[in-house]
Amino acid sequence: MTLASMAASGTPDDVLRAVTAWADAGATCVVLVAGGGDAHASYARFAADVLPRLRS
């Protein structure tokens, strides 16, 4: 198992692909831990740019 298989980063499309792959593999829960400087902005971006696409 590699870090890349357990972490998502990059564009919203990159993160969407990673989370979708985990769900397809059977994951029912994902823990978000923002890296970098502004965690609030990272969570807001996930909520705006990734989460709605996971629900569709």
C-alpha cells in the first residue's frame, strides 16, 4: 500500500477520482485532514467542488 493509495490531493477532479476509487473498493467513510496553510479553505473547496459531484 502506498501513500498515494491512501491520500487525495491535487485538483477537485483528482480528489474526486481518489474518493470514488475508495468507495468502489468498499470504503464507507473518508476522513478529511487538510494539509497546507488554510484548512478552512481546503474544507470549503472540498464541500463546494467535490462533495456535490459525489452525491450525483
